[in-house]
Amino acid sequence: MTQPPGPQTITKKELVNRIAEQTGQTKVIVKDILQKFLDEIIEELCRGNRLEFREFGVFEVKERAPRRAQNPRTLEKVEVPGKRVVKYKVGRLMRERVCEERPPEPAPPPAAPKRTGTPAPAAVQPPPPPAPPKPPPSNSPF
């Protein structure tokens, strides 16, 4: 089965499987360590602390001030309360690897074996889209 083009979603389970295979640890142990790591990140951010992973990036909590906004549909003014948001700043190594390197080119599909004999039928072209409807005749003399 071929994989669809574009990015794929990688789950925690997939990461656990990969790490367990690479380290020789059981999946249960790797999952527990990975979950504890993620829980600690959340706890530190809840405390308002900044987490810095050299070359990877920095997680920190920022305060957003309350503000007045406008509902684009009704144009009604609304008060938006202040809130805390998590910000992530990408580290040098990640930026170099993810943002500046070109992703690997997908492998071209295997070439179909050449057939001899009768030529393949021409591709069928879809019909052109229908013309837009004409406006009703106007009774105006202009």
C-alpha cells in the first residue's frame, strides 16, 4: 500500500515503538518515561517556568493582556479577557534541519513494464464546465 503525499501524523505510540526498537527497552518502559517527560513539561509551564532544550527549542508561558475585539459578522465590540499562552521558539539545530534543509524527494513510482502490441487508448477528456446562466432580459430601454 502506498502512502499518501504530504505530511503524516506521527502518534506517541509510533514514537514509543521506534524508541523501544532503537534502545532495546520494552514499550511499557519507554511509554512511561515519555509520558513522565511530557507531564513534567506541563507541570513546569503551569508553574510559569521556562524550559530550554539546547538546540531543540524553548517553551515558555506568556501573558496576553485583555483587549477589545470586534465580531466580524455583527461588528459588535467584545471584551476579550487576558490569558496565559504557551509559546515555543525553535532552536538552532531544529531550525537548520527542519526549516532550511529541503525535505527528501519522494521516490518516483516504479515504472510500469513496457508493453508491445496495440497502443493504449487515448485519455478521455472531461466535458467542459457548463456556461453560466444568462441574466433575464431587462425591460429597461437603457
